[in-house]
Amino acid sequence: MTDVTSGQRSGHPLDRPSSLGSLPNIAIALILLGGLGYVCYALAADLTGAVAVPWILLGLALLIALGFEFVNGFHDTANAVATVIYTHSLPAEFAVIWSGFFNFLGVLTASGAVAFGIISLLPVELIMQVGSSAGLAMVFALLIAAIVWNLGTWYFGLPASSSHTMVGSIIGVGLANQFLAPAGSATSGVDWSQAKNIGLSLLISPLFGFFLAGALLLLMKAVVRNKALYVEPKGNNPPPLWIRGLLILTCTLVSFFHGSNDGQKGMGLIMLILIGVVPTAFALNRTPDINYLETYKAASSAAGSVLSNYIKPGVTVAPADAKAKVAEAVRTRNWSDETTPALKIFIEQTTSQLSPYGSAAAVPAGLVSNTRNDMYLIGEALKLIDSKKLLPVSDADLKTIKTYHVATDNTTKFIPTWVKVAIALALGLGTMVGWKRIVVTVGEKIGKTHLTYGQGASAEIVAAATIGAADYLGLPVSTTHVLSSGVAGTMAANGTGLQMSTVRNLLMAWVLTLPASMALSFVLFVVLRQVL
């Protein structure tokens, strides 16, 4: 076999031309123009009637958020196409366009679960006051830190994880927020329980990629005894039709799931920006059906009745103190005897504010921000019951609580279609720009020999399954680490050896991404708090 580090370019996969001519470029241009037109139209429609729109701040914030997704596209998605390019399943140019398109579709179909799971790592008071100087400093700090680290690792051709980077940036902001708080103040830092769950998914997924891809290759060798699948491709010859179809399918799935998983990080951040900068237009979801508020009020009343059953005798809370008690429970993630009556009272107070209005769109501009914050706080408190199980309740009562929780989240946790389209355009376009550095690392520099058809298929199948499962569970995973570790696993299983210098760099990027992004966002938040 030929050592791919020899520098020979004869028949190189990246030089294989596409036979489609200019058609893909024309299609991309049409999609971009149509998408941008829709985004501008929908944004303008949503801002109709909004009070005092700070256009420069809004434009700058959206540009930075979309810039993060653009960088994410060419940084992360290159992993999805490396195997189909280096097994000659698709020409490089067409593979990148193909991947970009399915990233686009993945974003459009995303549920939003990952978006709000990531956002929940942030300090609650910053989320509730995202329009303040501290809230804006938070958004800018974590976005700029993530972009800087992603660009740096991309420049050196290191497949670092955008998911790790974003989580690290969020943790850094949380720590900085706690660091800057006056002594004795009720300021939250990082939700470490949520950080632990997300951290475990990010930590375990590369190990899954390595061992499962290696095991799958060995299984394939035992079952499919076609030697051509396990040797270096000859010239530009594509693999057998069935393995080529499998490689293209898994590349498609990885691209789609990457869009639906990674794209959600940008969605959540853009929603924070919109809520903070233009709260009168985006603080409450104004799109539910006309009967939504009536359904919400009924669910609120039912939840209040359930909570009444769990108030201990003699425990009372003054109505004026109810919100503060609930906020304390959310901040400390601790449920006291007083929390139950406080939450019941707070729910009743919030619902009574909405009683005069038939729809969310009818809520006066002056009440929108406060109503949104109150409902968000209630939702976070309900999470302590239905997710954290801090207040043991019966199964029937838990169902009632969950119904109300869903109704609350539907009002405060939503993503307009135009936001999805904007993220999809940025991520898809980013996929088509600057992809070669990472593709070369994955395709040529992990193993000592050229990627075989069987290795490419094994790595892609495992990556698609892992990312798809994580997306279903609402957990962020690293496309970069799953795919690159899968390739490494197949090289190890094949006995052809690994390029230890690259593996060392990958491990360094894996280890350093979290602390580096934490440090960057920490410093940026501290600086921006003094400026904004």
C-alpha cells in the first residue's frame, strides 16, 4: 500500500473533477437568494410594531451568531465528506455541495431540544436579563470565544469540536458571572448537573466512535469476504455499487444529523439575542393557535391544584415573596418546604396577568418582558420536579405537571422558521468554504495508509448512528470527534497503524478545547462587562 504522506498527487481524491459543470453553483446561488429574501421578509414582518429597534446592535449580534455557524460549517462538516472523497465515492466538489445541502435540511427539521439544552447551562439571571449589559456581554463573549478557537484549530488543520468549544465558552461565562458577583449576592454560576450530562455525551461519543467503528470493520471483514473492500482504492476507481451507496447514504445522514444537532446551538443563541435586543417582538411566542392561552390557563390551574396537595401543614409564603422563593430554588437547585407554596402562588400570579388577554399577541408591550421572565422561571422550577425529581409526586400528578411545563415552554422556548433558515444558510454555506484542511487531516493524516472502502463505511455508519441517537435524546455531540475517532478506530483494527503525531494533536485539541474556550470566554466576559 502507498503511504499517503508521501505527497504524491497523481489521482488524488481532491483533484477528481465533477461532471456537473456550473449547475451546482447556480442551484446554490438560487437557494441563497431565496433564503436571504425569506429571512429578510420574515424578520421585517416580526419586527412590525416592535418598540425602539436598535438596528446596529441587532445586526452586529446576528452577524456574529451566524458567523459562528458559518465557521462551524467548514470546520465540522468537512468530517462528513472525508470518507466519500477518499474512497472515490463522490468527487470532492460535489460531495461538499451534497453535504452542505443536507446540513441545510437538517437545520430546518431540528426540534430545538439541543438548543435549549445548551442554553440551560447559562446562569438563569443572565438568561432572564439577556437585554441588560450583562446579558449582551454574555452572548458576545461566548460567541467570540467560540469563533476564535474554532478558527485557530481550523487554521492548523485540527478537527476540534465546535460542541466542546461552545460548551466551554458557556461554562466560562457562568464562572465569570459568579466571579464578578458581589460577595453574598444571589448569583448563579454553572448548572453543573446539566454540564455533567452534556460533558459525558461529549466525552463518551469519541470513545464510542473509536471502538464501535473498529469492531464494525472486523465484523464486516468476517461477514463480507471481498478483499477489494479492505485495500487501498486503485486510481480514481469508485467502490462497488453497494458499498458506494452505503458510503453516500452515511455521509448524507452524518451531514443531516450534524445540521439538526450542531445547528441548534446557533438557533438558541440567536433567540437569546432577539429576546434581549427586541423583547417586544420575540420574548413571547406569538404564533401558537388562537386557543393556546386558554389551554395554558387550564393547565396552570390544574398544576396549581396538584401543588396544593404537597404543601405541608403550617407552611406559608407571603405572596410578595413567592417569586423570590422560586428564583432561589432555581438558582440553588434545591427544593425546600416553602418552595411548593411559593411556586403555586407564583403560577397564580403569572396566570392572572395573562387573564385579560385572549392571545400572546395581545399582551401589551410593557408586560411582555416581565411575563416572559416569569414564565421562564416557572418552567425552570417545574424542571426541578419533572426532571430532577426534587419534589416527589404521584405519576398522575407528574403528568399534570409535565403538561403545564410543556405549555410554559411553548410560550418561551420557540424558534421562528426564519431563524432556522438563516442558520441553515450559514451552516450550509460554511460547509462549502474552507473544508480542505480538515478533510486532508481526516483522510490522510490519521492513519499511515490510505482509507479503504470498508474503513470509510464503518466510520461513517457509526458516526451517523451516534449523532442521530444524540439528536433524538437532545444531547450535543461532536461530529468531529466521533468521525475522526471512528477513522482512527478502523486504522487500529486494520493493523495498519496510526500517525501518532496527528493522534497526539487530536488528543491535545480534545483535551484543550474546553479549558481554552472557558478561559477565552471568561476573559471576554470580564472585559465586556466593563465596556457595555
